[in-house]
Amino acid sequence: MRMTNKRTSSIEDLPEALLGEIIKRLPTTSDLNSISLVSKQFYIDDSGLCFLACFKKLMSLRLNTVPRMTASGLLSVAVGCKSLSALRLIRCKNVRSVEWLEHLGKIGSLEELVVMKCKRIGQFDLLSFGSEWMKLQRFEFQSLYMPNRFSDQDASYVAGNLSRYGICCDCLKDLTLVRITTVAEIGLCSLLSKCKALENLCLNYVFGLHDNDMITLAHNSRNLRSISLLLMPQHCEGYVYRTSLTDDSLKALSLWCPTLQSVELSFCGCEPDYPEIGFSQEGLVKLIQSCPIRDLTLREANIFDDEGMRALSDAQFLESLRLVDCIAITDTGMRLLARSRCLMNLTLEWCDGLTDDGLAEYARERKLESLTIEKCSKISLKAVQGAAKTVHYTNDCPSFKKWYERWLFA
């Protein structure tokens, strides 16, 4: 018997040059996704990014958890994809050099830049984008770790010379900064004083933030539509331990942001029996009364009580309200809120001061479009049935680990 050993050829046997020619002829992104499923050579490491650079008309790129990718591969994309307008890097831990960012800055096509939890990219590296900040419309930076004011420093900063921070970002509409430290406008917080077209702002765990930053922002950003702040106590002037922003910031927003419609204020680590929150209830009420706020979220706002709920009932535009772990609110506050004629969507989480009685009375007064009750220990499933057109109810409490991670990685 005569036996032959025939070797079956596959796409893995093709040389890189031929694979490159194949990619150049693929008309759509879906075709690229399909071919990546049949060959390990197309997985996105640096060689995969070199293939990707062949797509001259590529406009949007999202790279999520690509540990084998380095700055070299990203530079090849920056050089090859000259039409790139949106770049999102998420958990890409081995990208270090910012030469790719400098090159994108020179091309000037990027309108959206997102860098989230990339271990080796710091906030000061992002300043290398240069003059092309002027064309950027959306920017988001999230550090992987909680900020440390002693180690998070700009190594290239020269005292008295702020030319490195002479950034112009007149087109920036969406700005998100998470887990960073700023000192005297050194760092990405310097953007706050330069955004004239800003519409949406999110600042979470930004240490060193002061009223002057928010006052300048409010004065310059008259088109601001939404703001989200997550604040923790820190040592402020005069050895005071509290969240850094006060009613002066809220007053500035009230005076100069007439289009503000969405507000989210979250406080982490503030003890209920100690004045660690820099805002007062009066300041919050003033903001609500001055701006056309339609969507309001308060998380761990222990300064907000039933009198605050009375003020919300008179809010002319409020349509959606979310209260999370607001321990000072009771059934009395719910009865007062029932007078509201605009509120359509209500979410209550971890509000243990509320019971079936308060919710039942609210339901009798008016019908909601949607009602969400999560982990409110004194509100039963029976009480929420029929209280709104759409009802979501859960009473399962997460483990401490999940609760902690919810805050830490917010």
C-alpha cells in the first residue's frame, strides 16, 4: 500500500506581505472582523495594528484590553490612518510612549480621544497632543488608580513657565476626568478654564479641585447642559476636612449656566454627623430653582432632607429624580414630593428612611411613568405594584466587595 502525506494549506501559512494585500482589498470593517476570526495573525497586537494601518479611510478605532499592543503598533495606526477622527484606548497596559499622540496632533483629524485605565499613560502625557486640542470635541481620561497628590507630578513642569499648559480647546463639548490630581492648574484640570463650548462635564475623584476652577468654568461655559461631580473629603484651606467645592461653585452655575438640565452630585466617604460636604442644602435648592434642571441625581447627600424634597416639588422642569443612600429623607419628604406636577421618573436606592406608607401616599397622589426601587429595606414589593406604568424592584443587597468596587471604579 502506498501512502502519501498531504499537508493542507491554511491562511496561517500565508506570508505577512500577502496578508497585507488581502486586507487592503477588504471593503468594510465587518469584513475585517470576519477575517480576524480565521487567523491568529490578525489578533490586535503590534503586527495586527500594522495590518490595520492599511485602512486609509478608517475613522473610528476602539481598542479594549489589548495587553500585547505597544506604542509602536499604535504609532503605525497614527501614521497610516490619516482619516482617524475617534480613538478609544481602554485597559491597554503596555502603551507607554506618546509619540503616537504627537503624530495624531500633527495630522489634526482627531475629534474624540478616550484613554481609560491605561496603566502607563498619565495625565501629563496627554498634554503632548499639542495645538490640536483646538479641534477636539470629546475628551475622556480615566486613571487606573486613585490619585496621589505626592506622586502625581508633571516632570517637565518649570516654575513660572506655563507655556506647556497654553492649550486652546474652543471646540471641546464633552469633558470627563476621573481619578486625577491637580495643583494650581497643573495637569488636565487646566482645561476647565479654557472650554468655551463645553456642554457636558464629568469630574470624578479629582483632587485639588477648587471653587475658583468651577467659577471660571461656569463663567466661560454658558452652554453647559450637564454636570456630574463625585467628591470626597480632603484637607482644604485652614486644615478643614471636607469636599473641596462649596456653595460658591453652585452659585456660579446658577448665575452663568442658563441651559443646565442634568445634575449629578455624588459624595463618597462623608460622615453623616460631621459637616464634610462643602455644599449646603440651601445652595442645592438655589441651583434647582435657578436652572431648568430636568434630570437630578443625588448620591449619599446626607445634607438633603425633607425640606429639600419640598423644594423639589416646586421645581418647574424636574422630570427624573434619582436618590441614592440619602439617609435624611423620610416618608414626610415623599408626601411633599407628591405635589410635583412634572416628575415622571423616580429612582430610589438604599434609602432606608422611606417605608411603604410614604410610597403608597405618593402613588395615590400621582402616577409615574417609571419607578425603580433598589435595596430600600423598608419598602416591599407589594407597595410598588401599580405605583407607576413601569416598575422595577429589587431588594438583594450586594456584598461589601461589590459595593466598594461600585464606588472605587465609578
